[in-house]
Amino acid sequence: MGSGSELAAAVLLGLGLLCALIAALVPSAVGFAVAAVASYAADWYLHQRGSHLVKRLSRIRFGLQARFLLRQLLLILMLSRLDLTDPPLFPVAIGGFLLLLCLQAPHGALTTLIRQRRVMPVVTRNIDLHGVRIPDAPPRALLHRSAEKMLHLDIPAVAGVLAATRTDTGAPAYAGMAISLGLALLCLAVLCLRLRPNRLVPGTSQVLTCVDAWLRAYRPTVVLYFSGSRNSAYQVRMWVETMERLDARPLIILRERSIVPRLDETSVPVLCVPGAEDLMNLDLSTVRVALYPANVGKNIHLLRVPTMKHVFIGHGDSDKAASVNPFSKVYDEVWTAGRAGRDRYGRAEVGVRDEQIVEVGRPQLAPIEGWTGAPKPPVPTILYAPTWEGWDDGPGNTSLLSAGENIVRSLLKAEPPVRVIYRPHPFTGTRSARAGVVHARITAMIAKAAAERAADPRWAGEPATAQAGRAAAREALADIEVRLAELSERGRPGDEAEMSRVSLAEPQRLAEVTSLLAEWNHAYWRSFDRWEHRTVTGDRPALYDCFNESDGLVSDISSVVSDYIASGKPYAVVDSAAVGAEEFKWRNTAARAAVIVSNSAVELGELLDAVADPAADKSATARRELKRYLLGPEEPASIDRFNAAVAALTARAGTPGSRPAERLPMAPARTPARPPENESPRDDGGDFSISGFGGGWPDQAADRQDRPGHA
């Protein structure tokens, strides 16, 4: 429902309008003025905060325009109650407010049209679009919360009418109404100027032609293709650094605009193409290998291209059913981290042949630090990282619902004491409201325990030097965030066209961002005590940073467990479906070197003993063996195996000069007509034949070119 301050503002808004009604009936111009100021201020505050209460008011047909119209009608009512209905004040007030109301329609149409004409069919990073002229974005003040600003132009008119009720002349009302109408007309005139041809972004055909020209010059050979919701951005982000290290010309293709701002800074070109037809008409003829981190419906828009080899790489290796999705058989190859992935597909019998599977390791795991055999002082740190509730209500999807509170409560009360870091899955609560409620309760438990520990002299009584160090870290953290924000400000915030125009790779800036992110992570963990419980959400600190900070893990069957095994640290997995420890280990490979925890969480003591005392760690050898089985050998390095797999598949795909007709009989390729100029991009597409893929096929192999930002 919103924060306490937002609820207070909503109450003030309601009371203001109610008091305005009472003042209009009494009548009292002073009372009406006070009530109007209160309602204006409350409305402004709710919109400034972006409160959900504003949307709820709209759902009950009491939106912004209705509230402003009500206030104006109450003012007219007050004029009639004051016997001020004689001309010209009364008709001027009614006519002026009606004109202001009528001007809302062209204003809304103009702002909507300008926004639509600023939308390009693509959003890019590190792609040179100098071939098309992209004008600067309109001033933020012109379009940001534009409807609210236009409605607030009635303030001079309302103030003028109120002033006129206290004088013997209608001059204040006429002046106020003239100011309001003048400002409204001026706003419309400025908006009309933004529709001049030289202020509009190029049409769809021009932009896609420019992108095609860039593709022909860059000649990408490997594509990372992703489609998903904003919250699923982590699934593609985990592969960005790997793409940077490929011995190829990489390209990242996204399908949703909301994903682009969630990507980390990178030197790899990024091309977001929401429209299916636009994507299928791009010249991707030099691409030999397409990598897919997720099984989603929009994959079909690229899977249809016969000159590429298509590979499912996933976004984590686990024993979840999603890791053996039958859809995976549509790919030419399925790449797994180690032997466990191959065996998993063999047991599942979902149609993925053994020869389709290639073991490439997990290149992303390089930042994970190994286990030293002893916890970091002053107390061990246990990371609780449950997975989300899943798309169905199957038992065992997540421990959050059945055991989450028991786990956290046991860890908070553990003796000897430990520190708890709670890191929920980004999807937590998106499907199950109950999961969101449990997550909120766990967050509250951890915050309360942290406050109690901070107030305990045994914990808080530290030397002044330690306190000064934390203060310095917090100050450094703030400075780093300011600098990161400065470096990310390329183009007008929120305007994708301008950001695409200026977002070219700059090696020096990228190096600074990388350095600052490392400094941010170091400062973050130093900004509070090592005994302080924490809830960690958002993109930073990253999951692997939480791994490095912890001494042990409690989690569910998910890729979190498989990745954590790379650290060699003790871990526990929750049997939330209550199938029993032996059955659970038999079903889930990643749990075979774990402490199996039931929903009561009574087994956590075994994990805490293993973390505190290497002699009590009975599974150390099993973890080492399981690590090799799940993630593959340490030598050669995973990135080298990944590069070798890309090179081998590229060779199998044939030279870029080979035509589809040489391998697969098909109708001659045709080039579909481009969409009309300035047409808004489409979000999805229907069924398209393979012969509809345009752009032609090059006649010779691509020459090696360095990607932007690399020497």
C-alpha cells in the first residue's frame, strides 16, 4: 500500500478535497484556499515518490484528471454559493476551466506522438550508428510527468478566482485565467516544434539499413541471444565477461528493451531488437554460432536460421527439471559444465543425444575464491541463498516456504554464534504472494537480530580505529557510486535513441568502471562489521562476492549449489520435499557431498561444526571429487575449453561464404519490404518461413577484426 509517508499524503489528499467541498458549501474562500493547497501538495508528493497509491486511485476511477476536475467544480460551486454568478466572472471561470480541460487532449496526443517518434526499432551499445542522424532528446522537463505538469497549470487560474472572491473586481481571476491558458498554449507550441522533421529519429528502414551496414563491416561470428523479463537479466549478465574473452567477434542480441540498462559495462557490441520481423531481416549471415542462456519462445526467431550452429549454454548447472528441458533437443549442441550434466541428460531421456553434449566447464566461476580450511574472524559467516518458488507449486521448489524461517532462526540463535547473509533469488515473490510474505518476515528477522547485536556491548564495543575504518569505507562507497553514476550517464536518461547514438566502447572508461566496481565491492564489505547480519539484494554485491565472503552455504537444489562447490567450502542443501536424506542425495547429484537439512533445520549443527573445525568436516574429500564431476577438470582452464568448443563448432558450421542452399534445399531467399518510415517497433512476431531471412550470404570467409574497445 505504500510507505507511512505515502499513506499520510493520501489521507491528506482525501481530507483536502473533503474540506474543499465543505468550504465550497459554507462558503469560505480562505478555507477553500487552505484545502486546495493541502490537496495540491499531497498530489504532488505522491507523484514525486512514484507511489503505487496513485495507480490504485486510477483503478477506482479517481485518477489525476478526475481530482483536478473535482477541485475546479468545487470552486465553481463556491462561486455560486457566494452569489458571484453574475457576468463576467462566473462565465469566465467556467469557460476558462473548460478550455484548460479541452487543451489536455492535444497535449496528451502531442506528448504521446513525440515519445513514439523517439523510439527506434533497435537499442544499441558499442555499435556505430553515425550513418543515421539521431537528434538530441527533448528536454526532460517537457515530457517527464507531462500530464501532471499540464494539469497543474490551473494553479494561477484557481488562485486568481479565489483572489477575486476577496475583492470587488474580477481582474485577479481574468489575469490568473489568462496566465494558465497562456502557459498551456505555450506548452503546446513548444511540443509542436519538437515534431519538426529535423527533431525526429530516422524511420525504421533507415535505422535497420544502418545496422545492416555495421553488421557487414563488423562481421560477427558468435552471438549470445537472450529474451526474458527485467528480473531475469542476471541470466545473460553472467555470460557477458565470457563473451569478452572469446577468440571471436562476439555480438549480444537482446529482445527486450528493459534488459539493456541492466547489463554491466562491456566492450561487446549489444543489439536489442524487440521486433521479430526486424530481427529476421537483419544481415546475420556471418554468424556461425548462436549461444542461448534460456529456453524461451522467442528463441525460435533465431533458431530458424540454418547457417548457424545453435547451442544451449543455460544460466547455471543444477539438478532442477529445467536443466533437462526437452526443448533442448532443438539445439545442435548442449554445453554442460562437467560430466554430471551429460549423465543428467542421459538419465532424463528427453531426446538430447550424447553426441550433442559438450563439456566446457563454467568460465564464470573464475572469481570464486577457494576454501582456506578455517572461517574468517571474528565469527563464521553462513550464506542462506534459497531459490525462488518456481512456475508451479511442486514440492521442493524452494526451502523459503517450508523451512526458510526455521533456518534463519536457527542460524541467528546458533552457539557459538555466526553471522548470517541472506541472499534471496531475484524472482522471489513474483509468482507466489506467500513467498513474498515469508521473504519480508525473514528480512525483518535479520534486521532485528542485527540491531540487537549492534546494541550488545560484546559486539559493538570495538576500538575507535575500527569504527573510523567503517566510516571511511562508507564514505568511499558513496564517492564510488557517484563516480559510477557519472560514467554511466551517456545520453539523456530514459531516451534510448540518444543513448544508442553515444554509447560507443571507450577502453579507458571501461577500465575505470571495472576498477571502481572492484573498489566498490571491497568498500561494501568493509562498511560494516564482520559480525553484522545482512540481507543482500540487487545486482551488487554479486552472488559470487557473497560466496567469497561466506564460510558456508545453505541453499536449495539450484545452480547456486553447483557453483558454490567450486569454492570447496562446506554447504548444506534443504530437502524441502521431505523425501529423506538418502533418497534426496540419490536424486540430486549436487547434494551428495552436502549436509542434508530437513524443514525443521535441526541438522544445521553439522554444517556449523564443519565450518568451525576442519577435523569435523567429513565431506571435504567428497566435495573435491564432486567438484570435478560437476564442473569438469581445473586444467585446461574453463575459458580455454569454451573457446575450443566455439572454434570447433564454427568450423563445423562451414565457411561464411557457404550458402544455405548448399546444405539444405530451400526456396530462394527473398528480402521482405521494410516497414514504413517512423513506424514503432513491434514487440513480437508471428510465423515466418526460413526463406524470409534476408540480407544475403557473403561470398568469402570473414577476416579477423578486433571488436570495439580492444587492441
